[in-house]
Amino acid sequence: MVKGASLDATFGALSDPTRRAIVEKLTKGDASVGELAEPFDVSLPAISKHLTVLERAGLVERTKEGRTRRCRLVDEPMRDALEWIASYGQFWEGQLDSLERFLTEAKRGRNL
Amino acid sequence: MVKGASLDATFGALSDPTRRAIVEKLTKGDASVGELAEPFDVSLPAISKHLTVLERAGLVERTKEGRTRRCRLVDEPMRDALEWIASYGQFWEGQLDSLERFLTEAKRGRNL
């Protein structure tokens, strides 16, 4: 997939609150489709549809473990999206500095 | 607008290559609708439609100067989107470090 099309898909995938919540959950570790559906008041097929959108955007990989499908987050598209936004940060006066501070704090808070 | 709805709109707005190109152009300075339409093989009404999407997402502000409409980029929604992605960066092993390096290089390259 060329980068432009990939950014279309990544930003499109992230434009939905359920899909962002799935991404958030997967940052804490791999999960089955059932585990991902749990916090939401939506059906398994609905979650599966969201997962397909995330999968097409390359954000999520689904693998089969016996009868269970495990989902895993893929970091590259998120990093590309982040870099795209950050690369235009030069127009935000001082914003890169505040982002750096934010990152430093995020790392400190998580003991990275 | 609540933050969730705002992120929906921001990511949705950024999921289109023409809209991303408009954002890129506006990072270099304010522009009229005509100036924004110039590099694209699309009609003024089509550009205007894209601008409406960007405006609804809070990314662009249109002001009237005589008979011309000037467009200006608003940084806050982009920063929110960036922070949303970055805040889940803890799951990318070492990615925050590489983003910091990227930001340092971006700042050096632009003499900020």
C-alpha cells in the first residue's frame, strides 16, 4: 500500500470512537474478539466489522489460535500518522516544544 | 464539541489526501480558496466542500476579506489528534524515543 492510501485508511479507521477504544484496549495487550467486544454495547458482528476496518488499515492483525481469533495492534500505521501530523508542527509556534514536554511526562509517568 | 466527537471529526477530515494537502499548504501560511484550489485538478466548489469538512472539524477557519475568503489553519485539533496517538505510544517499545529523535531533527532542520 502506498503511504498516501495508507494514511487515508489509518485516519479513516481512527475517526470512529469504538475503533479508537479497540486500539486503546489493544495497546494493553493482545485480545480475542470476545474480549474486545465486552465493554461495548454492540454485537460481535459489529465489533468484527470494526476490526475489519482496522485490519484493512493495517492497524490490527488477526491470528487464529485454535477456535479463537486473537487481535494484535501493529504500530507502523500509527507511527506514520503521528509523523505526518508532527512533520507539519513547525507552523505551531512552540508546539514541538510542548509536545516534547508531553512525551517526557508520558515516559516519566509510565517509567519507560 | 466534546473531545471524542472532535477526534472523530479531526481524523475523518485527515482521511482524505486533498484535505491533507490543503492542511499542508496552510501550514505555510493563510491562503484564499482560489490559491488552495490551484494545485489540484478539481473545481472550486469541490475544494469548498473539502474546506467545509475541515472547518467543521475545527481545523480551518474561513474569514472574509472584502470579496475574498481567507483560510487559516487552527492548531488545536491537530495537537489533540497527535496527543491521542502519542498517549498510546507506551506500547510501542522505544517508539517515544524515536519520536523524540524525530522531533529534535525536525526542529533542527527548521531552525526552530
